Amino acid sequence: MRLVKPALVWAVAASMTMVSLPRLALADTISTDEVARAEGMAAHDALGARVLLSDTLTRADVVDALRAQGVDPAAARARVEALSDAEALALAQRIETAPAGADGVLGTIVFLFVLLLVTDILGFTKVFPFTRSVR
């Protein structure tokens, strides 16, 4: 014990000294115009994504496919409107990069179905009557 105390004191003193040393941070300054331009682009992209999602959910073939899966189109629209900007951008990008034809639409519908199913199971929504919430 007599040897442990001095070693512990020196270890604590050394760690406190290392913590108190100044850190070097490197960053470039950016202009206000660059920040405003970046935020404007992000807002413009998010708005475009929401328009694309809204247009997709109002198409007759998508509405029919949602009803065939047992999903209320109004509930799906409400859930898409509740998405954050990042989620809306990701979903819109997925729709845009999906192959044209039935596979792309079907994949999007399956994605929306799984998204709504997961939110039902987590208790955030109540779209499907056959799910039980974990809450």
C-alpha cells in the first residue's frame, strides 16, 4: 500500500496535466454567403423531395398498390409528411434511383409498407390492425 499511493498520486497528477494542455484545432473560416447558400440548397432539396413523394403517393397505381397491401393511402401520406428532411431526401433518392417499371414501384411500396410496419410495432403509428405495439 505504501508503494501504491505515490504511484497513484503521480498517475493522477500526470493525467490532470495532460487534460489541462491546450488542444490544437484547425478550421477554415467560411463566409455567411456560403452558409446561406448551403442551407438554401438543403431546403430546396428537401422541398423537392417532399413534392416528389407527394406526387408519387397521389398516383393511381401507387394508391391501388397501397390499398392492395391493406395500407390506407391517407395514413401513408400522413406518415410521409411526418418524415424529417433527411428521411424525405433519402426516400426520394431511392424512388428516383429505382428502376423504371413495376419492380421500382413495387420496391417503393414494399419499403413504405415495411416503414409503416416498423413504426406500428414501435408504437409511433397505428396503421395496421394486426400489429401489437411494444410500448
